[in-house]
Amino acid sequence: MKYFFATLLMLSLLPFSSKGQFFFKSKPKNLIVEVYNRNSFVVKDEVVEIPYSELLHRDKKLKPGNFKVIDLSTGKEKTTQITYNEKKQPQFVLIQSSNDAKQTKKYEVKEGTPASCKSLTYGRFVPERLDDFAWENDRIAHRIYGPALEKTGELSNGIDVWVKRTDSLVINKWYKLDNYHEDHGEGLDCFKVGRTLGCGGEAPYIHDKLWFANNFVNYTVIENGPLRTTFKLDYASFNASGVVIKEHRTISLSAGSQLSKIVVNYEMKEKKIPVAVGLVTRNGDDKRLLQEKYGILGYWEPKSAENGTIGQGAILPEGGKMAIAEGHLLAISNLYRSEPFVYYAGACWDKAGRIKTAEEWFNYLKRYSEKLKSPLRVYVR
């Protein structure tokens, strides 16, 4: 009898539905993201994309701003960024992951308001400096020249480099200082562009000749940190050996990377044309890497006694013919009207302390190329 009354007591403590039926409350399962490094080398501070749709499939209540990501190996919250598609719908959740060779890191997505965080990427239009567009991350900074500068007669669609030895964002500070050609302890602009492709610009390459566009005419900021900054630049129509082209560049820079991703589209009547990605060369004791098979261009500039050495690099994932012409190292491929042309380009500085020699820089580019072919894999459990 005592067992009978004990059972009744237990049942009386169970919650009931409005129809008088009892139900059991189960603890929701943890939402786990696994990031796997299938490579035989360490990957550090790599920005990975967690598909938002897969998270939402497992937790219908998920909304931007109501969850955070915890590193289960440390218990610490990760900096996150949500990217959106053209319809303003969440597309990916970005985090940085550092993985040993063949290692799987686990992260928990849990309810809560994400903590405020330090932004590691940034970009903006700079009307106070003749319409530059400048962008940076915690490693490197760049700029491209705009319409107000073109009106002064200075034409260039090449990519400039600002070298820095701080992981802090410097664009606004340096423009305000207006003395960024001198190193005040954080870095400087000592890179010369002129009428060249600079560090990783591109141009049609027809009849073994570069055909340059002029300065950009419009810009659109797509996303702006904390882990990735993406923007689009539009160029006026120009004539490349009889081919009329209107160029569009979408440039994206993630935290922890020396290289920007550059996606180029040409509006033109032709189905395809040859295009060259270039690194401007200097006179002096330089070092060069040209690997056609892997689409890797590397350049280690002559050393400056005052400003150290800049390394330039570009990667064409699909490979390309290579040449040394018109004061550039060139990687040449075909750009198709109906397809985006994708490549990666960027720079380093020996005084930043991370990459100090040509060998280290060329190895960085080779490793970057390997990561493009074998990126970190993301699984939502």
C-alpha cells in the first residue's frame, strides 16, 4: 500500500497540460559546433563560417543578438559576427578558431546576450582625404584611390599598403594625424603605387599589355567587423584595346589574415578576356616567387634602411601563367563575363615581427594556398 501512495505522490508533482495530460520537461540538448583541421599543420586565428541555417534548424528560437558562442576548451566566449545575404537574412556566424594539426575544436552555442568585443577589422570611405577607401585588420592596412583624387589628375586603381606593428585599428587615427608617411611607433605608409597595380591590383592583359582602369567612382560597405570587413567598388567604363569594360571589385578582409579576398566582375560584350593580377617591383636586391602550378606570386622588396622590408603576395586558386613585365610580377588568367574572378592579395612587414624574412613570407603564401584548398571543416551537432 505504501508503494501505491508513494506513486500517487510522485504523479501529483508532475506538470499537467491544459487537457489534464502530464508531460515531462526535458533539458534542451546543447548546440555544439565542431571545427576540424584536416591538415598536417597548425591553423591559427582562422575565421570560419558557421551556416546560420544549420543552427536555426536545430534551434528555432535562435535570433541574432540572443546567443553567444563558448570555446569548450577554455570556457571563454568567442567574438562573433553575423553576415547577411542580399535579402538581409542571416547567412553565417563567424568565429576565429585555432587548431593543431588534425585537431577538432568544439564550441557551444548557448542562449544569452553576446558580450561587447574589440573590432579586428574596419573599412570606410575617406572624403577628407580626396575620397580614399581604406580598410584594415589586426595585421595590415590598405587603401584605394577615389574620384576626388582623379580630379587632381592622379590616376590609379592600384592597391596601396599601410604597414603596421600594432593589432589596433589605425585608419581613423592616422588620417586625423595626417602624417602617416612617418613612423610614430605603429607603422606608416611607405609604399609607392603611382600608375601601377600596386599590391595585388588587376587589369585586362591584352596583346601582352596592361590596360588600367581609373579611380573608383562608387563604393558600398557590405559588412564592417568585428571579424570581417567587406565592401564593393565600382569603376567607370574604360577601353582596353577595343574592349569596353565596366569593372566591379568586392574586397573582403578577415581578422588574422595578411591577405584580402578580391572578387572581380567585368561588364563587357566579350565572353572572356585575359586579366593579370600584379605586384609592383622595385629596383634593388629583391626576392621573387612565381609558382604557376599553384597560382602563387610572392615578392620581397629591397630593404629600406629606415623603413624595413615589405612583402607582397597574391594567390590565384585556379592557377595562371606568370610573367615579369611592365614593372610587375604578373599572374595571368582568363576572366569570364558570366563568372566572378576570385583571387587573394596582401602584404606583410618585417618590422611587425610576425614575418621577418622572404622565406617566411613565401612559406606563408604557400600555406595560405593549402588552406584555400583544404579549409577548416565546420559541423553543427
